[in-house]
Amino acid sequence: MWEYSEKVKELFFDPKNSGVLESANGVGDVGAISCGDALRLMIKVDPETEIITDARFQTFGCGSAIASSSALTQLIIGKTVTEALKLTNQDIADWLGGLPPEKMHCSVMGYEALRAAVANYKGETWVDDHEEGALVCKCFGVDEGMIERAIRMNGLTALELVGNYTKATGGCGTCAEGVEKILARVNEEMVSEGVLARELAYVPGASVPVTRSKKKTGAAPASGKLTTLQRIRIIEQSLEELRPTFKRDGGDCELVDVEDDCVYVRFSGACSGCQMEGLTLQGVQTRIMEKLGRPMKVIPVHARH
């Protein structure tokens, strides 16, 4: 199990500034529910002083994503837009008392959402997110710009770290070569700029891309086939991690059956028949696939034939 700070636990179970901000004049969307993590940041900026007077968020993700989003809103309220943009993802993690290395991508998502919201407030087009030809990791919707910013801001010099901070290479792995090229190029630029020592720069082919600890996530080992019981336990663990999100919205989700690559679930309460059920299913499916390390299809019991 990952070790979470008390602040992360507190904001996960009792997030601050969660919900819709009707008076927002700047909105930033990053990630996608189909990718397992999504964040909408809404800010209200005083046009005369450019002070962020209020901020709210809506997120779909793990406890670290919820805590990071909540922390972000508390950090930016009362700051001017210029001051807020000086914040880094590390500031978010530090405010939380730290995040597990594998969860640093949650703080990066907050940083990206802030940039998107400010751009929206200024009437600028947010082109970095999924720009034509710039999408690198299709499994998690990570583009080249996000990878570059994460490398520079955090001094990343290994593929494993890029995965921890962006989730890139954490799915099918086909993007590993592209991520490797970006890492090598940006590290070389950082060396030329004098902000990174030559001996620390990434050397292509020097390491194998690993983005998460199999032991900690409960994912399938690199070799060997999981038993049905092991798969069921991992799927149940995935649903248990998402349960606080379901219950906060007045609903729940339970495992009904597992057959081959199909996972049958039953939604209850507000989640049953919800207009967002399709998106919720995608999120559950992505979480289970990430844990198992293999393609799976999640099907609500009322859709089973």
C-alpha cells in the first residue's frame, strides 16, 4: 500500500471547494474520464485586480487526484493570476505533505488545469491539450507539451519518473519510444541551458520504461498468469478505491461477475440509470485495466445478454 500523508487523507474524505462554480469566468479541463483521471478547475477572477476570489473543482480519479485538486483551489484563492501561475506541481505536493512517487501525476494534472483555466479567462485558445499530432500516450491522453513541462519543472531524467509524473507509458506501452525521444531531447536542451548536469541527462536505451510498482498497485506480474481469484480480488480492490467517489454522489457500484475479459457490475442509488453512466463505466474500466495490465470490458448487468 502507498503511504499517504494525513493531509491527503483529510482532503480525500472531506475535500474543500468541491462542486460547480456558477460565477466562474475561467474554466480549465484536463484529462478524460476514459483515461482514468479527469479534472475541471473553475476560477472566478476579479477583472480589476486579477485576484482569484474563488475556485471550485470537479474531478474523477483516485484519492490523490481529489486531494491535489482540493489543495490547488486553496493555494490559488486570494492570489493574482500572475502569482497563481508561479505555482508548480511540486508546490501542490508539498502543501499536501508529499505524494507517493507513483501519484505525482495528480499534482501535474492540477498544474495543467490551472494553466488551462487562466488561458480560458484571458480568452486564449488552449492548444497544448491534445493538439493535432502532439498526442503521445493515447491510453492516458498525455500530449508532448505536458511531458516536456513535467520534465523541465521537476528535473526528470528517467522514463520511470516521466511515467510517475504524467502516466505516459503506463498503459499498453507503445508510446515508450516516443516518450524516450522527448526525454532525451529535453534533457539535452536542459544541459545546453546549464540547468542539468551532463552526467545526469537521460541516455536513450539506458533503462527499461517502468511506470508503476507492480507490488504496490496489485497489478499483474510481468510473467505468470493470474488466477481467476487473483483477478477478482484486484477488480474488487479497484472498485473499493472508487467507492468513496460513488458514495459522495449518492450511489455505489458492486462486482457481479467476471467471465474471461468481461467484468459485470451493478450500479445502485444515484449511479443507477444516471446520464453519466457511460462515462463512469469508462472510468471504472480504465482503472481495472491499469490494475490488471490487460484489456478488460466493464458491462452493467442490465446490458448483459
